[in-house]
Amino acid sequence: MTLQAEAEMAGKTVRCPGCDTKLQIPGSVVPPPTAAGTTAPGGPDDPNWGGERDSGPIDDGATHSSSAASESSSSTNSKPPVRTGWEETDPANPSVWISLAIGTVATLAWYGAIFPLAKGAYGTPPSNALDYIHDLFYERTWVNYTETWFFFWAIGMLWLKWQKLRQQRNAMYIDVLPRDMSDEINGDNVGEFIDRFYGFPHRLRDSMMVNRLRKALELFEVRKNNGEVSSMMDAQSNIDGSRIGNSYTIIKVFLWAIPILGFIGTVLGLSQAIGSMDIAGGVDALVASIGKVTQGLGTAFDTTLLGLVLAMFLNFPMNALAKAEDDNLNAIDAFCNEVLLPRLNDGAGSEISQMFGGGATGEFIEALTKAVTAAQQELIEDLKRVTAKIGEQAANLDKRADAHAQQVAADFSRTMIKLREDVTSGMEETMSKTRDYVGSLASGLQGLNNVLRELGEKQVIIQQVRKKGWFGR
């Protein structure tokens, strides 16, 4: 098995990622050139991995043998050989039962380690910080035991995921596509590259990178189409990303459950504190129950404190590991796009030349095809620039529309304020005139009332004058 190493590792002794035996990297080896004038890609920690750089990796120049490494030569038969692949393990999801065992053992070891820290009898106040840590885990009901167990269970899952990530990173040190075999991967030699994958050690062969490259080359061997290979690798990248994202589901459940258990412990502690208060027994009984009340309050606050602290300590390694897995997946995507795809040759130009009989006509058609392809590329670039300009104009139009809407809203607001002021002044004037009129009317009614009162106090005597008639006196 041929491995890759960075230039700064020259002359150092390292361990083989396949069989874990020690080997020494040569002190000075010329980096193998590539068809594009660049060096072969380095390891996953190289910031320029897959791109152009001055100092390339060092090939040890020899094959490192392993028990599972057996290079098999592939014959260039017309019919590709039938390959069954190998059983793929999940690259991101750890075993729940193994992590449960790790978490249980770690929990027991933790409680065994802090058991000698106890000072004083059960229920007595802690005498120092170590005694408080002991009481925090031992004397705060079943909630703290469960929180601690969940925490170490999640840590066990993260540790198993870290081991899987180390395996994925070690697989990226394999020189999977050596250029000493061929700078170009075509239909004639693709079988040799595929057979080489089957000779890798199983612990490195069963990785996301090797599996993706194997599937891509097996598809290329059958279809002879770069576009289909690229689409398949994009789909496989999405599948691997989904696997990595879904592998954190149970850990996120633990991250949610630990503080929730802390709040449950708070409710239990408060219930215990309130239930311990002997109000009916008088002052003496109430004072005697203060100890149980404070013990319940301590349980209430300490369970929440432990849940929040454990959730915080669990959140940091979980996010750090998630970022490391995303970076590793991005490195695999970069290798496939920058190293594998440029070396694939599906023979599209040769087929066009043969279709038109070869010779000058075939060369002309091939040149015409390249020219049309270049023109299409330029057209696509022009369309991108036009689209960008249209987007800018649309954004400016949106800004102008927003400014116009703000101006209209401001003018409408000023008009409404002025109308309100005019209506208010008119109403005030009308109310003033109405008050004056009502005041005059009230004065007239008061005068009329006074006149009527004076008339009521006077007596009016009415004498009836008899009329004299013919026979009257």
C-alpha cells in the first residue's frame, strides 16, 4: 500500500494507518509531477490539499505490505469483471449499546472516584469544596444520578464517533489514485484502479472516501460518462452529509434531557421543602422543620445547577466534533472534484472524431465541437453577468420603491396631522360659540324666572263691573 506524507514529515518515524506498524518516511524524495504541472494531493490537514502548491507530498517510493493488502492486476477484457464490493459499516453512527456500556462504566468510575471526598454525616452542610462536590452527586435524589449517567452515555457516543472520524482521516492518507499507474483514467485502465481498492486493508478500505471513489469508478467502468459520475458523487455526498447529521440525534436528545431533569429535580426539591414545613404545630415545630426545608431547597437548586453545567460541558465537544466531521466531508468532496474528475476521460472527443471517419473531417468536427462548447461557456458567463445586473437593478428598484413608500407614508402622516389639527380647531371654535349661546340663553331664562317669581309674590284683584241694561239699576 502506497501512502502519502507532507514535506515537513520527511525523515520521521510514523505508524501505518492500515496495520499500525512503525515505518520511516524517506528523507528526500522528489514529488511526483502531474499532468497539470502540480503535485499530487497531500493529507486532509493540508490547507492546499487538491490544489496547486510549491511543496508536494512525499511518496515513500515503496509499497507497504499488510495482511489484507494484495495488489491484483486487472486484464483489459471487453467485459468488465463482476465485483461484489464489500459490506459497508456506518461511518458516523456509533453503537448505542457499546456507548451505553462505556457511559455506565464511566459513571460508576466517577462515583467511585468522588466517594472518598465525603466529610461528615449524611445531610450535614459541606465543610469544603470537595465535600460539596460529593454531596452534589450523592445527596441530591435520583435526578443527579440520572443526569450524570446521561452525560457519560453521551460522552461515550462522542468518543466512538471520534474513533470513526480518525479512521476516515487515516484513509485519506492512502495514495488511492497513484500517477505511476496512469495520469489518465479511461475505459482501458479503470479496472486496474478499481482492483487496487480491493487490496487495501479493511479498516481503511471501509471509509467514505474509498467507498465513494470505488463506486464512482465502477460506474465509470460501465457507463463511460463523466456527467453521470459527477452526479453520482454529488448524491453520495448528500447521503454522507445526512448520515453525519442524523448521527447526532440521540446526543441532542441527551443535551435536551439533562437540563430538563434538572428542572424536574427543582420541582421535587421545592415540593420536599414545602411539605417539610410544619405550620400547624406552631412556632417551635416550624423552627424544628427549617433543616428539612433548607435540605429540600438545596436539592432544588443543586439539581438544576448540575443539569446546566453538564449540558454546557457536553455542548462544546459535540459541536467541535460536528465541525471536524463536516471539514472531513468537505475534504472528500474537494478531492473528488479536484483530483478524480479531471483525470477521468470518457473519450467523448475521440468518439466524435471516429463518428465522422477520422482524418481532417473528424479533426474539423472535433475542433468545431470545442469551439461551440467554448461559445456556450461564454454565453453562460454572459447570461450570469446579465442576471447579476438584472438582480442589481431589481434591488435598486426595491430600494426606490421602499423610499417612495416611505415618502408617501410621511406625506400621508403630515396630511392627517394637519387635518386633525384643522378639525380640532374648528370643533373648539364651534364649542366656544355654543357655550356663549347657551350662556346667553341661560341668562335670559334666569331673568324670566326672576320676573315670574316677582309676579307670583303680587296679588292681582279683579273687580267685575256690572252692566246696566234696560231693566237694570
